Amino acid sequence: MQLPYLFMRANPGDTGTRPVVGPFWESPDVYILAGVHPAVAPAIPPQLGQTALAGADNTVYAHVWNLGHQAAREVIVEFYWCDPSLGFNPVGAHLIGSTVTWLGKRGEPDCHKVVKCPESWAASYLNGGHECLLVRVWDVCADPLTTPEWDASINRHLGQRNIHVVQAGTSPGGPVKLSVGQLFGQAATITVARHAPTTMPWLQLHGGVRGQFPGQAVGTGALTLAAPGQLGGTGPITATGDDAHVMFATGDAPPPPGQAHVYRVTAQQQGAVIGGYTVVLMG
């Protein structure tokens, strides 16, 4: 059809097909320029895999795409943050800012572009972890925002970034407290596991070299997952309410230079992944 087809990628090979297979919260299309106010930030960030600075101005960008056979003339781009969470819902969503742009049709040079949020984001780093970022993009008339309006695993109009990177030489601090998110009356099973850095394409943005990943560090301690105030085990644990939280901690030693630990905390309902959060310890 002669209509726009807007989307944000969940992974580098994404062409907008939904639901997403694999982690959908590590979008390569949500960027941060740390410590710089949007008023003086460039149109495109010099590095694509930065993490935010707490208590400082940060500029958020979105790489938006149109694979439709018609140009999108009135594209709304909204930028949000929420507290560290496995899911994203309007109850905990905070609008950073929004802007309007346009995109050419499929095959034209301007069928995709990087869009800068006009408002600054001052990250607060609750519980020692980054807040989560979400970007929504749609054309007012030709490709409107569809439902579910906050689920990046199903809705191609959303890009989500739930990533916490602990840099070499810094301490991971205490346990990371994560909200489970909306469960819509069904219980969720929460698990945590180590993953190879090569399973996280976003790390190519962080390193700045396509195809280059940190080596996988050897685990030296236990991973613990628990409800707040309870003793932790290796999981899984069951969450039953929309106010549920989990605490994640690792006993691994810091990885050596050039290596990394990658941990994914995931929530599932009836065997389907409904949310997740990724923690990376860099050597």
C-alpha cells in the first residue's frame, strides 16, 4: 500500500516484524550524549553507545525509520524515561520531550534519520542503576500509533532501552531494584541468567567497532534474585501484582580488561517474555 511504515529497531536486523524474537529492550536506535544539553548538542551524537551522567544534562536521540512506499509528512517523536523496570507502562512513564519531523519513502536517502530530543534529561540513577528509556514514533494521519501503546515487543512504533553499564574501575554498588511492571492480572515468572556478550548487539555501539565484542568473563560468584526484604536465591521467583519489585545482585568479581559480564533479568507470562533489563559489567 502507498503508506508510510514507521518503526524503531529492537535489534540490528529488525525490519519491523512483530512480535520481536529475543530481547526487545536493547534497541540500537536510542542514543545518549552524556553531559551535554540539547541546545548545544550536535544533530548526531559523536558516539552511539554512551550512558547517561547522573544529575547532569543529557541529550537523548532516536534513529527512526520508514520502510513504507509513501513519505511520512508529520512524524511525532516522543521521548520518555521511567524508573528501572522490566516493563514500561504509562503509570511510571515520564515525558522528557517531543518533536516533529518527516521521513522520505523507502529507498530514498531520508527514509531514516537521527532525531534529537529538544529537552534535557537529567538522569537520577535510582538504586545505582539507569532509568529506562522509551521512544515512540508515528505519523499523525498516515501511520498512527497502534496498541499496545507501551509494549515494544509488539508495537513497531516503539524503541526501548533498558540497559545498565558498569564501567571498568567502578563498583556495581548494591543490588539493583527493578519494578516488574503491569501484569494485567496474571502472574509472571522472573529469572536471571548470564549471557555471552556476542548475544548483545548493542555492545558494538558501546565499543564503536562493528563486529567487535568484549570477551566473556568467567563467572566467579552467584547471581541472586529476590523480592525486596527477602533472602535471595538463584530464582526463578513469581510476581503477582502490578506493584511487584525484584532485587538483582551478582557476586562476580570485576572482569579483566577486554572482557565483560552480561546479565539479563527477564519476566515471562505463559512462556512468553514480556519484559527485561540488561546489566553489563565491563572490564
